[in-house]
Amino acid sequence: MPEIELREETVGRLDSLRVDDESYDELVTELMNIYEAEELTMFRSGDG
């Protein structure tokens, strides 16, 4: 798995989004899924 460096501000923002003992990996995966779902919704709404 690639390793990335995050600014302290970014880590703080991620920490505020974490639920219970959710790992950063779980949080990032959830955020990516939300992003992809919104992207798909935007794409489909433009199909009219």
C-alpha cells in the first residue's frame, strides 16, 4: 500500500469525520465511495 504524508490540518479534518474506532483506511474508502456515487448521480442527471 502506498504511503502518503498529510498536513496536520488535514489529519485534524479526517479525525473530525471518523466514527468510533474507524481507521483512516475505512474513512478514506467511505469518502471515495461517496464521491463516486455523487459523480455518477451528476453524470446521470446530465443524460436527459
